[in-house]
Amino acid sequence: MITVDLRDETAAEVERRVKTGEYATADEVVSAGLRALDDQQSRRDVRENILSGASETQPRVGLEGDAMFRELFVGLGVPFNEQGL
């Protein structure tokens, strides 16, 4: 077990989420926050892997790149526009 010092606003938010029943304990609030950070990093990693892989491959005949990437990024919940990411 570790002790963490939180700013007043952060501590109040943790307490509010426990008090409203959204989470049973402060530990659950922190765990949810860490999971959200992990998810965010995973999405960034996927995006970087796609971009690095896309720049290393040769174009394939019959594959419309923008349409394929738009569908892929939308499916991952990552913003995409025609001018670039």
C-alpha cells in the first residue's frame, strides 16, 4: 500500500465519485483512472504503428488509402481528416 498526496480539487473529485456511489472506494476511482490512461496510450500506440507501417509500405493497386484509413480510425475512435491526422 502507498500513500498519495492529492490536490484539494482532485481529492474532492475522488470523494464525490465515492459518495455518489459511482465507485465503492477511492482505490476504484484511481484504478479506473489508470485504466483510462492505459486505454489512451494503447490508442496512441495503435495510431503510431499504423502511421509508421503506412509510410513503410508500397501502395497496393485497388486500395483507396484515405477511405481505408478513415474507416479504420473511425472504428478505433480516433479522429481522422482528409488533410492528415
